[in-house]
Amino acid sequence: MRTSYLAVLFDLDGTLIDSTAAVRRAWRRWAVEEGVDVRRLAGMSGKPAKRIVADLLPPDRFDAALARYTHIATHDLDGVVVLPGAAEALRATGDRRAIVTSSSRDVTVARMAATGLRPPAVVVTAEDVPRGKPDPAAYLLGARLLGVPPARCLVVEDTTVGVAAGRAAGCTVLAVGGTVPVGPDGPHFAVEDLSAVRFDTTPGEVVVTYPDRLAAA
């Protein structure tokens, strides 16, 4: 199965890199230091750190607590690695791709450096939009910075809130990781990881070839 797009918008954590263990360690350490019950972190996956901190602590503690999380997350990078097919996907999509992440710019830079991935020209982070995923603002901005309509973009995501953001932006959504099932409110396509997908860039578009056995809505 082949489809074509004008651009591909990649999420970062869980999509291009495996930072799951580091993210969990960072939030658990942060919660303990801030006196937050770690059970309250459940269901926060994919949301920006600033949203999580705002949901868990009063406003007068927000700035210091967010800075503390950023410090922890940028210094604990043990086990952060590139996921299968991710480096190849970034190379193959040339200048027709962007990274759109809920992480802050400092955390994004640190994690990409730890994996050796080179960031594309367009990287949208939590600081660039007023509202994070599941709001579509980040993906709409990514498409605008690339100069293409959202309807001609493929979003690659791994979380429920990320998929919701991509769909709300009007993009086609490919889910990786096997955690978000396809369906009317889910991704349009799903694969285990990006090694199952082939990206080819032509002068006018990105052609995506999916495996013969594909979960599709």
C-alpha cells in the first residue's frame, strides 16, 4: 500500500527515540522531590511538562518546579536510544519533515544529542505553542513552518493525545508502538515501528509504502 504526502511531522519520544525509562525516572524523581503522589502521573503520557506541572502543583510553585524537571530530564539520559527505522525515516524525508514534540527545547536538544540524531530545520517544541497536545496547535504550526497544508501531512505518533492532536489538525495519522488502536477516533494506520514503513522523497512529495499486513482504519 502506498500513499503520498507533502510533508511528514514526527513526534519525538516514543516515535523516533526510546526515552521511556528516562522519562519515567525523571518524573518519578521530580514527584518525590516535589511531594507529589507518583500515582497522579498516570495518564499524563504525551502531554507537555508545563501542562503536567500546572495540573499537579499550585501556580506559585510552577516556575521552580518546571525548571527542576527540566534539569532532571536533561541530565538523566541513560538508555535513551534511536528506535528501529527512525534514522532512516528522517534521512529519507529530506527537507519535507519536521519534529513536533511536547518536550521543551532543552530536553529535545539533550535527547537528540544523546542518540546522535540530527534535528531537522523545523522543530516545534512546547515553548512554541500556547497549548500542547491533544490541542492541534503544534501540528498546525509544524505544517505552516514547512509551508504545506495540514491535510497533506502525515503525522507519526505513539500516544493517544498525540494521535488526537494530529487528527484535530486535519492530518493523516500513523501510530507506532502498538499502543493506540486504529479506529474512527484513533490513527488511520498503525505499525510496530518505523522499520516497517518505507519513505521515498520525490521532487514534489513524500511517498510512504506500508507493509502488506497493515492495520488501517
